[in-house]
Amino acid sequence: MENKDRVVEFLQDAINTRIERNSSYRSASNVEAYKQHGVVVKSLFPNGVELKSSIDMSRYAILDIIIGKLLRYANNFDDCGHDDSLKDISVYSNMLRELDEIKGGK
């Protein structure tokens, strides 16, 4: 099979996954949570955020993942949240704690 055929297969798989996930979400806010993400980040960092070091970038990346998990939880609030997101948040928050210790030299 040629590479371009595999690329088409990969793209079709991605499309199918998107359609499947969208149909499993109960509300439009779940489908469009990615549009809420920037609003949340902007509210947390109204003056922007300066990332100078690789550790700063890692810390921000983890925080950004946590924001996504919080959005998923909030968008499923009426259905008692999203348990996997809470588990993930606890793991990511402790990863962030470790990075904070590294940054602070502890």
C-alpha cells in the first residue's frame, strides 16, 4: 500500500473518531469545549504569560491540560461531572507540584 493511501486511512479514522465522539456528548458545550479553552486561559492570565525556560513551558503545558480536564468536568456537571477527568486532574496536579519544586530548587 502506498503511503498516500495510509494517510487517507489515517484521516478517515480521525474523521470517524470525531463523528463518534461528538455523537456521544450530550451537550453542544462538550463538542465545542476547545472554543472555551482560550477564554479560561485568558481569564487566568489577563496580562499574558511569559514562558522563558523549558521548565516554565512544561509547567504551563500541564496547567493547560488541567484546564481541559476542568472544562470536560464542568460541561458534564449536570451528569455528575466526568470521573476520569477528576482522576486525571489529581495526577496532573501532582506532576505540576513536582515541576514547581524543580523550578523552586527544592
